[in-house]
Amino acid sequence: MQHVWARELLAGLALRGTERVLDVGCGDGWVTAQIAQRVPHGRVVGVDISADMIRHARATFPSARFPNLHFQEMDARNLQFREAFEVVLSNAALHWVDDHPAFLRGAAACLVPGGRLLVFCGGHGNAQDVFLAVRATLRQKPWRDFFRKLTRPYFFYDPSAYARWLPDQGLTMRAVRVTHTEAVFPERTALAGWFRTTWLPYTQRVTPAAREDFITAVLDHYLTQHPPNADGQIRVKMVRLEIDGVKC
């Protein structure tokens, strides 16, 4: 799903090949490396709060092969660059960030005047049916003790929030829109893999010995309400928020 979003985001960039680009929440670096190949006479920096991800990205996309690509550990809420980029983008990452105005303030500071901000992230209502299955599971006696004092793990907003925030940070709104789509999994094992690797704020609260049983319980709840179709495919309704802005 992240790569699908990334391809659509990259298609909308219309890069000339000379831009300086900042990728916020770069993760494993795959998207960042794709961008670097599109700006052979530019420079691309990928930042992520995870030291493990940055180490992985540097090892996978070394400077010897990608001389215009650099990775750096950095918090999206505290970006440290000043008027260093023509483009700041983020794909499938900001819904992990608890302070979107802080990100926008930093992104605006990173951009040169007239620079572009482009963000794809989960929007309000994203994967809501999975959240309902998770909540139903958390209420069950085997699991409830693992989730006491659970803090909000994801931050999904609607366009009205960004319509307020963008001007406050010196960014002109070109477009803020919501796209309703679906994640399609060929069978239950694929759905389990997605849940295991994407819903870490929940799965990591359960002991390793019980984690697979917890995932099974969540999937059982979900599939009771949303069974596979005639082809065995399992679908999850997703909401994507797309932000396109320009620094004044």
C-alpha cells in the first residue's frame, strides 16, 4: 500500500531533475531512492526518527551508488533545515506524528520561497473497520490487561484541519483532498502480515509469546464482519489525505 501511494505521489511531482528534495519519514529509503534517480542533477535527503530505519536505508542505498542521496536521523516535528529544498514531501508517515502543525512549521522553514509541499498520509476514518475489530478484541479478558493506559497511536485528520494549519505556517493551499480507496489482500496470511508490521502500537504491547494469538483474534473479528469475496480477496477501506501546498 505504501508503494502504491508512493507511485502516485511521484507521478504528481513533475520533477525537472535539478531539484533539492526532502523526504520526511523516509522509512526504508525505497521512495527516497526513487526520487534521487529522478533528480540526477539535484540532491535528495531522507529523514526518519528511527535510527534502525536510517541504518537500513544507508546500507540498502549506499552513497557509492546514489551520490546525490543522503539519509539522516531526524524527528518530523523538529526539522533542522533552513530554505534548503525546493520540494518537501512525505508518504504514508505523518499519521504516526502527533503534532502536524510542528511538522508544517518545520517544512515551511525548510522550503525556499515558492517551494512545494506534497504529503500523502492516512485521513480521518482510515481503516476504521480494522480499528473496530481491534477495539472489540481489546475488551476481551485475555487482552485487556495489555492495553491499560493506551495512548493515541495514530493521528488522522480531515481537510478542514489542514485548511486552518497551512496559512498559519506561511503555506498557500493548492489542494487538500481526501481519496477513498481500498487495500486488497489476496488471502488471510497477507492481511495478517500487514497487521503484524503496520499496527505495531498494538501488537508490541502484547508479549511475544501471545502476539500471534492476538493477531488471530483481531483478524477473526474483522473477517466476521468483512469476509473474503468470491475470489478469496480481503478488502480494507482506506482514507488518504493529500496535501499540496506552496511556501508564500
